[in-house]
Amino acid sequence: MRIAIIIRKTKTGYSADAPDVPGCIAAAKTLVGTGRMMTKALEFHLEGLLEAGDSIPKPRRTFSFAAEPEAGETFCTWVDANVSTFV
């Protein structure tokens, strides 16, 4: 499942969240690490939703994104979360 994430520069590295999966966040010192951590966080979060009997939110296929100038380094990308074993 391909899920859009937003990555923001922080004082100590980067943080990420997924607009289609509220409450799921991750952080790491590098961009690559943040992407990896966010993928793991999404898989864990989605597995938890299914175990609780909740449905998995459908990710959007397109995403309109505009960073605010004062937000610093911020961008949008996609990660592939393996949820096929859970669905």
C-alpha cells in the first residue's frame, strides 16, 4: 500500500506524519532513516487498527502539497507499507 507522508526538518533531524493515517508519526536523524521509521510505524499502526477491528483508511492516490516558507525544509513523498499480510 502506497501512503503519502510529509517530512519536516527538525533541530535534531527529521519527523514524518501521514495525513491519511492520523496519529502515526516517526522521527530520525536522517531522511532515509525517517522514511524507514515511518514505513515501520505505518505497518505497526495499520496492524493495530485491524487487530482492534477498525478499518484501514484508504490512502489518496494524489496529494496537493504546498510548504509554508517559514516551515523550513518540508516536503511530501510516498512510502510503501506492507499491509497485504494484514488485509
